[in-house]
Amino acid sequence: MSGYRFMALIALFTFALGLALVGEAVAGEKVKFRDHFVGVKWEQIEVGDREGHAIGLYQSKGVISNTEGKPFLDGWAETDSGLMDFDSKTWHGTGHGHEVLTDPDGDKIFIRWEGTTGPGGRGIHEIEGATGKWQGIRGKGTYSARILSPVQWYVDVEMDIEFPRR
């Protein structure tokens, strides 16, 4: 085989491989949604170093609304479990936790969050994994929280999400 034919074959192979890799690339999209939560479990321990300083372990359940009227995430069930280090008088502090978002078919997206707690709490959301048709999804974003009552709150989330191409 001549050198030119060999180089042409390598170029053709490289081009084909490049097309295959681009086909598996992800498409990015900004997604805005609201989590509506109701607390279902709560354990609180007073730290004792200063008045009101507490550690809280909780679980809440809720439903998601896509605030842009799009079908992705809209009406999905959600469970949020987390740990807070906070002032029990103001609810301000820090926290971290995990969310499980479940679509109507039972496929799940797993999110990790961390940030500040209480009225006006803010922080980050990051997708850690998924099952079923959502495997390969990636995303990061921010949240802001609003407390309606001690057992009801909502969280507005804005994320840049990369959906796997199928």
C-alpha cells in the first residue's frame, strides 16, 4: 500500500471516529424549576455552645414545577434529605443534602446540594447521577429558598443541564 493510500485510510478512519464521538456529545440547556416541599421527618439536637445553635437532620417530599412551562421535570416527585447546622431562632446556617427526582416512568436523577439555610438561603445544585433514560445527564446550578412555614417551603433552582443525545 502506498504512503498516500495509507494516509487517506487513516484520515478516513479519524473522520469516522470523530463523527461517532460528536454523535455522543451532549446538548446544553438552561432549566428553571421550583421544588415545593413538605417536611416529613425532622430530628434536632441542641449543640450547647450558644443559645439556639442546633444540628438538624431532615427529610422532605414534594413535587417539581418547571417555571418555564416546559415538560422536563414538571410534575415529577422529589425526596430531599439533608443536614443543617443552624440557629434555631432564625433558621440561618449552612447545610448539605441529596435530592432524588423521579419522573412518571420511575427513572431518577440524583442531585447534591450545599449552601446556606433559612429564609433567603442560597447555594448550589449538582447532578451526581441518574437511572434509565437519564443516565449520562449532567448539570450544575444555583438555588434560592423561601420558607412558608416550619414544615413547608419552596426552592427556586436554575441549572445548566447537558442532556445525553440518544
